[in-house]
Amino acid sequence: MTLHRSVVFSLVALAIFVAARATLPAQSRGGVKAFTGARVIDGTDRAPIDNATIVVREGRVAAVGPAARVTVPDGAQRVALAGKTVIPGLVNAHGHVGNTVGLEQGHYSGDNVLRDLKTYATYGVTTVFSLGDDQEAGFRIRDAQSTPSLDHARLFVAGPVLAPKSPEEARKLVGDVAAMKADIVKIRVDDNLGTTTKMPPDIYQAVIDESHKKGMRTAVHLFYLDDAKGVLDAGADFIAHSIRDKDVDDAVIAMLKRRDVCVCPTLMREVSTFVYESTPPWFSDPLFLKRVDPQTIAQLKEPARQQQMRTSKSAQRYKVALDQASRNLKKLSDAGVTIAMGTDTGPPARFQGYFELMELELMAKAGLSPKQVLASATRAAARCQKLDRDLGTLEPNKWADFVVLDADPLADISNTRKIADVYVAGNRVER
């Protein structure tokens, strides 16, 4: 009798173990997945791979290539993607997170950071390089993201945007940011169309010099061609917006190329400054509406608010600046300057994720080919922000962050809107 009960208990225990194991996610069972049958654009200069297989182990790409050349490990979870196109996850080289609720700023929190990172990811933006206003909660989230279980966009942070009043203060503030272990230093060299005081050269020179002494890079917000030349001469490492007052010239092109300094156009930033003078057409797009609070849309449609934007001199000036920025983007790209896709999304009415897809379309409208646009939003953006060891292309040992599309973005960049699924570290993002 005792033996019979022992056998029964053993069988019950085995059944419970098997049932529990069956309910565990694949990542917990060794973390091996095989994505099969898709056309893969791996983000390198190599031709797309038809009928490709991507093997993911513990969140990273273990192998990628034609099905005939890639062996799927025994026991791997298979995900069939026949008829789909796979691209690397999009990298936003200039965004912001955690600070906005509706149309109000000043709400920075860990919950809001995670909310924004999940929103970015649903649109295929799997990495966000935040260029300012980052607080402790954002740093903690960044520090916890190197895990195979990640299921939201990755975050990199600049900490506060520095606004020193003297070279001495500049050096101190850079030291503070370095102590925070920020990923970059951010400053603004701009007078906001003549309404504020611009950071003078001796101070931004001190910021850049001290950043370099600390082993850090400096990203610069600017507007004017002359300021671009000044900060580049001072050693700036990343240009965070388009030059928007006049055509770029051979001198600034040479300065950018000499040290391979990347330019982030942020065309949608300009759009956001004037577009709400009327109701934008995308306010009826289901892809947009799924992730936006209806109250925010209602506020942006208020007649008084729209009238205020129509009569705003700065709004109309930025409308002209968008055309200038677009021309400069094409000229810089043709000259071989590296372009990193970025949007400056995150502040009120700059809608995260959706604006990145519109940015790609504006870049194509400016004259870049779909291939150039896609490169700017994947490998180039990752390289420009020193993330390319782990991100930007689908290659062995890099994180398995990718977007599954229903159509080919190399035929039409707007096909990046046709998202079937998004994966971060090989984990399907809830959309």
C-alpha cells in the first residue's frame, strides 16, 4: 500500500512538473527561438536575405542567414514569418522620455519612462537615446535593461541639459554628469529665434573640453550655420538638430567629415511647432489613435489653440526652417556626412513612436532613398551614438531587436507603418 501511494505521488509530481514547464516562456527554457521564412534586411550593406532564419539565444542573435545555411537547434521555439520582411529595430538618436503627461511637462517618473518606452516599441522604435531631462529613475531603467527578458525599448540617457553661466561652472556640471554615468553630455547653443541668450563660445568650449577629459562626448542643440561651425571647431561630437537658417556650405561639410560627426535632422520637431494650426490628417489614422489619449487630441483641436499657432511668428518661422532643414539634409547626405535618424519626441505634442515613422517619410521626401533612410534609423544611428557593438544590425552576438513588417520598406519607406510584430531581445512586444 505504501509503495502504491509512493508511485502515485511520484506520478502526480511528475505531471505537475511537466505542466509547469510547458507554461514557462521559451526564454526560461534555454531562451532559444528560431524565426523562419522571412525576407531579412539585416541593416548591413549586404543584400536582403530571402527565406531567412534568425536563431535567437538568450536574447541575442545566434545566427542569421538563408534557411539552407542556418541550423535550427533541437527544441527551439519556431516562429513562422513567411511572407514578412524583417528589419533591425529602429534607433531614435534624439528622443526624450518620462516627463510629459498629456500636454504638460514636469511629470518625470519611472512609471512614465516605462510607459514611453513601451509606446516607442509598439511602433518599432526599439532603442531611444534620450538627449536631456533624464532623472534617476531613467538611469535605473537603463542600468537594468541588459537582460534577455526585456520587452520594451532600450534607453540611453544624457542626464540634465547643461546651462552653465561660466567656464568654471561648465567644468563642474560636466563632472556632475560624468559622476551620474550619463551616456553623453548635452548643451544648447541657440537663442530660440532671438528670444533667449545664447551660450557663448568660451562656455561651450569649456563644456566640450571637460567632457573629453572625462571620456565623454558632447551633443549640441543648435539652429544657425555659424554656431555649427563654432561648436565643431570646439570639438562637438554630435549635432542634435538640423542647421536651419541657411544652406550648409563646403566648410561645415568638411568639418563634419573630418571627425565623422553625425547630424540628427529632427524634421518632425519642426513640424510639431506649426502643424497644429489646423487638424493634422493623422488625427484620423488608427495607427496613431491606438496610443494617444483622446483628451490630448481634443485639446490640440481647440479653435483658440489652433488660432494661436496660426498667428505665432515663431511657428511660421519654424515652418520655413523645415524646408531649409530638408534641403540641408539632402546636401549633407549627398556629401557623405553620416545622418542619424532622430525626432526630439517626448515633449508635448511630439508623439513618440508615430513621429519616428513620419520622420522616415520626411527624410525620403527630402530626397534620400529608402535604403539611405533605413540605414540612418538603424546602423548609422547606433554607430553615431556608440551603440553599434550591440545594436543597429541583425548580426551574431547583437541583441535580437527587430521589426516584422507586412511589406518591404526598401520599395517604399512608408511600409515601416505596416507592422506585424516587434521583438526586443527576441521577446514579442505587446501591441
